[in-house]
Amino acid sequence: MMRAGRFSRVAALLAAVAMPQAAQADDLAPTGRWTAYEGGNADLPPMGWNSWNAFYQDVDEEKVLASAEVIVASGLAQAGYRSINIDDGWWLKRDTADGRMVIRADKFPSAALADGTTSFRPLTDRLHAMGLKAGIYSDIGRNSCGQTFGHGNPNNPQGTVAEREVGLYGHIDQDIALYFADWGFDYIKVDGCGIRGMGADNPNVQNGTYRALDPLIDFNSIARTDVPAVKALFSEVGDALLRHNPDGDFTYSLCIWGSADVRSWFGSYGNLSRTSEDIAPYWGRLLHNFDSAARRALYAQPGNWNDPDMLFVGTGDFDAEHMTEARSHMALWSMLSAPLIIGFDLRQANEEQLALLGHQGLVAINQDAAGNQAVLAYDTDEVQTLVKLLADGTKAVALFNRTAQPKEVTLTAEQLKLVADAPIALRNLWTDGQSSFTGETAFTLAPHETLVFIADGRRELEEGFYLSEMPGRIHVAHDGVDVPQFDPQIHRAITPWQNTRSIGERPRYTGWGGARADSAPYGQGLSIAGQAFATGIGVLSGSRLELRSEGFARFSAVVGIDDSATEAGGPVRFELYGDGTLLAQSDWLEAGMAPAPLAADLGGARLVELVVRRSEGGDRAVPVTWGEAALTRQPAQASGS
Ligand code: GLA
């Protein structure tokens, strides 16, 4: 597979070299429609519980039900935590006679049916009767993560080599039908270990325990990863989910940890996508996982969410002795519109921990209907300020101290895109205290502390919203990244499962150069010909963004090649489409040219597309800026602009 994959990549590369314009023109042609994945039930980030962080593979029915009972009794279900998800460890084997999966009934007694077969239906019925949903776990390869990496051995599948092939590979339709139509699950997490680590060099392949599957994913090399083959497998699962869930009530969670350039395509394939390797219950790992999602606001939208992994509130650096860290974890995941999936044995939870998980204000931020992932308004390795526009027009703001020292932090009206000469009301979500400031205000953050406020003031742009305030309305169809590169801006934490035996945490999640809100693609401030923009969209040329524009009458921006461009790659042309029809376009713009206004009335168009074209023969991507890009309520005539 790997060999075939490499050849197909070479063929694709050759084709691209031969006809760059044709390839580009196809990618950038307006479609007039929203092309993100709209299957499943994930208009809001999923909430629930998962067995992995609490029990790893030592999962059983009693433990699952015990946490489900606490979820109901404590009011967490009422707060929104409804999906009870079983992770790795539930499977005994695949029955090779008919290919049907067999459950480890010694761990899940209700699964043993009178006729000798096994079914999760009794358990999912029970969860449904409790007002909950049920989630299951599988792998896109032939084998699970436990089998691939040798963890959780006592609960790994048993039997012959073929019987131990419990993953979806070769059984996608059969397994999805079984899990959803027959067993009644509502949610699936699809891992990718079986297409990552089951090559001929795996010791358990060498000793004959498992069959080799040439890896499609090489985590350390995007060039050696067969992205089209990975996409094809996940797309097959998506199709099967649609087929076997006629009511569309399912959640599809992809778990390939930011590999295979999944950031650039998951939004067209599923509801959730893990942005990094596993979280672990310590501070460095929280930073790592947070960073893997924090600069990707434009890639998340209702239906498709960045997943920096499950919550670890309750354990290690986030346990009852470390409530500052636990509160930061919960606050940051809420701001990121991340799935809130509890990973704690809730029988051990105290009142304060349950109250944190159920914190009404934070859950409301996470579950806000606008679906805007927070955008970084201030970004350093020490302190970050995140701002998330809520559906009611107020803003959630989080001030995050990453360090182990206290920090003085200034919050400005400009960071909130609110005017500096009118009072801004702040409600502190931890104390419920109200305050007000004009212009700027300062706080002292304790080590690892995150303060969260709801801010309300007079908007800089009173008649509409900047696009960078509304990442939930944007789907990045093409971000102009031709050659995916690893993102170097992610905190490099010790991976606890390796400790310091390895060469350390090297960059390996692609996404460098992706589209950004209020930032140039490589992290610089937005700037055209020396003019800085506090707000806008930074992206590479050769890109197409889809923007839901219902409720707005006009688009406006000032555009040009961003000053962060390090080499001549222009000229570029900015094009604006409404429901597939060209509304406006810029001239061909060179680097160093003054920002050019680009605006049009939308005439009722519900979908705007923002295209930046490279010139004939201009095959290089350059950073470009949609400065002050905004949607406003009045057409030009009415507003007189
Ligand atoms: C992978 C996933 C984890 C968990 C384990 C199970 O590592 O990333 O979240 O599901 O597999 O083995």
C-alpha cells in the first residue's frame, strides 16, 4: 500500500507540474455552495464522557454505567453531557465465519445474548432510557491502537490472527451497520493506529501475532503518507454512516492526531478531528494539545470541530489539588469550541469538580449557537488572550497564563474589537463579579490561571461583524498550501508514554501556512505595503474560502499581498462571489502595492466565496490579506458607503 501510495503521489505531482493552471483553476472555481461535511449531528461541539482517560483498556460495563449514573444524578446530563462513549478494550474478536464482531462479554455481561451471540443493544437501550446517547470506538485499519502499540495487553482481542482483526478495514459497511443499525450506537470515534503502525517492522507483526498492513500514515513524514488513501477510507466510513443512520442522528469523530494533513480536509469528511497526539494529565501536555488547535479557528464551524482531545479534569495536574489548572483546562476547551468529553471516573469526583465540569457559563460559551472558535487576540508563549464572539453579540474573553509565574495582563478594547471611548462591561465567570472599564484594564493572573469574562461594549463595527469575529461562518475549502509543512508553533511537551527516551517532540502536525483570523498565515501581524490591520483574514494565494452570509447585505475589505511575503510570488487577484456569481474582483496586485478596496452588495446571496488567484505561471503561494474583511447589514446605497 505504501509503495502504491508513493507512486500515486508521484503521479499526482507530475500532473501538477505539467498543468499548474488547470489544477489551480479547478480547485478555485466557485461552487456556490457550502462544501463542508454536513452529515451527522454536530451543530454544537459534542459533550459527553469517554472511558479512555479514566480506565484506559480496563473498561467494563459497571464502570461505564457508574459514570453514566453520576452524569444523570449530578445534573451533568442536564448541562449537556449526554454521550457515553466506550473506547478501546471492548472487543473480544471478529467471528471469522460471518465477520461479525464479538464483544468481551466477561466485561460487558449484558452483551451476552441467549443465542450465544453478543450485542451492545441491551447497554445502548439502557443508556437511551437514561436520556443519554451511546458511543463506540473502532480503528480504520485491521487492528486497534492497543494491538499496534502493545498497550493494554490483557484486554486486547483474542484468537487467531484473523479473529484479532477487529478494525474496520475490509469491513466498513458490515461493522457500521452492526454498530448503528443493530446495536443502536449514536457516535463513533475512528482511530488510525492500524494504518500507522502495523508495518513489517512492528515486533508483533514480525512474531506472527498480526498481519502486516503497509502504513498509509508515516507520522514523521507527510511525503511518506498516502493522504488520498487515508481520505478514501474515512470517506467510506462517512458514506456507511449515512447509509445506516437514515435519521442522520450520529456523530463521526476522526482520530488521526493531526497526521495526514487532516486539518486541511476533515471539514469535508466528518464532525470532529483530533489535532494532536493524546493528551496526558500534566500541564505541558495541555499546552501541546491546546496549541494544536488554537490557531485553527477558521477550520472549525458548526458540524466540523477541532478536537484537541478529551478532558483530563480530575487527574494529575488537573486533580482536586490543582483546581487552577483544572479550571484553565475547562475554560480553554470551552473557548476552543472543543468537544467536552469528560475523561474521569466520576465516582471519584467531588462537588467542586462536578461543578466545574457543569459550569453553566463555560458550557454556554462552548455550546454557543454561533459556533465561533475563539480567536487569539494576543499571542505569546507566556500569556494569550482569546476572544469568542457569541450569538447574542457579546464576547467571551479568556486571559490565559501559560507560565508558572504570576503575570500582569492588560486587556484592551481593541483586542475585543470594541470602541476605546465607551465603557465595557465585564462579568467574571469564576466570581460572577461585574466590573467595567474604558480603553484598557489590567489583571494579575496566578500561575497557570485563566480568567474568563463576558464582555459587552460598543462595537468598533456597529453595522456588522468582521470576518475574523465569525470563524464559524467560514469553511476553508482550499487554503493555498501546496506542500503541507509541520507547524513549529506547538508547545513541545514530554510524551509521558516515551518519557525522554525518544529524540523529543519534533514538529509533525501539518498546518503551517494555513488560513488565520487576525494573523498572517505564518503568524505575523497582517500588513499590506506598511499598513497594519488589526483585523482581517490571512491566507495564501491559491485559496478559496466559503462564507455563510445570510442576514448580511454587503461585503467589504481592503486587500493585497501581505508584507510577510518573503519572495516574489505575485501578482494575485482577489475575487468575490455571491452564490457562485462574480460580484467583484481586484486588479492583479503585486507585492508592495497599496491596499485595494474590494466591496460589493450581496443582493441576497447566502454564500460568499473569497478566492485569491495566482497569475498565469505564478505557481508560488504568497501570503495575502483580506484586511478589515467584514459583512455588514446595509447595502451601499442605504449606508451611503
Ligand atoms: C489512541 C487514541 C486515544 C485512545 C487510544 C486507545 O491513542 O488517540 O484517544 O483512543 O488510542 O487505544
